[in-house]
Amino acid sequence: MRIVKNREINMAQGDADTSVYDQKVRKDSRRARAQRGSVLIEYGLYLLVALIAVVGLYAYFNSNSVGEQTNQLGQDLTSLAGKVKSSYSGQYANVTNGNLDTGGFFKGLVSMSDNAGVVTTAPGGGQLTVTSGTLNVAGDSVQYKVTNLPDSSCQPILSAIQRGAAKITINATVIKSPTVTFNPANMTCTGDANTLTFLMS
């Protein structure tokens, strides 16, 4: 009888131990799941911070790149205009992109990509067209037209060319001519797709 009773006590105690063990396992399991969840949230936050940093760096380098391209385009336009003026003096009627391409005028101009006289500029990816121009009479100047110029490039480019240019037009607004004094306040660039036209005599 005592053996049976001891056995029953042992079984009851075993059941109690198993129950306590099960509760402990469940509690540990819940704690582990909670920890896994907090670890995932932590990793998510790290990834978000890293993504924000990458986007910030891209924007920073992109803006620096546009600034460098703008400065280079200003220098290249000035250099090209000087070469054309000295080579075609008195023969401006013969100036075309095709003739300048054949003569190698676009070579070495970093901001300009020449493909058989079709010249793409950076920044903006617009086109540069060089033709004979009319200041007072036909053929008395050379016209340079740059399309798709970003807003941030307007002021630096205009500053680079305004001393040598006889006439400057930005988006159909004349901001310098023999009858209009250059005034930076008249520069209106919008939409990041501006058209700059200037004449060099």
C-alpha cells in the first residue's frame, strides 16, 4: 500500500515537474520570439539609417558632379568660341557643326561629346548647335545654342560667356545685346530644360 502511495506521489510530483518544465519552456520560447522580433526591428532600423546615408551621399556627389560639369562646359564654350573666332574670322557664313567636326574643333572639349557634328553637352544632355549668326547683318557673328541646360548651370555659364558674347538669350528672353545691358537679375531659368543662345562677333 505504501509503495502504491509513494508511486502515486512520485507520479504526481513528476506531473508537476513536467508541468513546471513545460511552462518554463513556453516562457523561454516566448522570450526567444520576443528577442528575435526586437533583433529584426533593430536590423530594420540599421538598414533604414544606411539607406538614408546612401541617398544623401548620392545627392551630394550628384550635385558636385553637376557643378564640375557646369564649370567645364563654361570653359569649353569659351575655348571653342575663341578657336572658331580666330579660325573663321571674316568667314562666319561657313560655320556649321559639320565643318567644326571636320576641323577637329570639338576634340579635347571634355563637356562635349561629338558624333559626326552632333554635339551633346554635359550637364543636361542637351545639344550644342553652332551656326552663322546675325547681330546686325547676316554672317557678322557666330551663334551658339545649348539646349536642356539645368537651372543650376544657368548663372555660372552666363558668367563665363557674358564678357565675350555680343548677345545672350535665355529661354527667348534677351539678357544682353547691343541695346540691352547685361543684368544677372534678368536670368530666368526654370524647369531644368533651358535653352541658351549667344552670339560672338
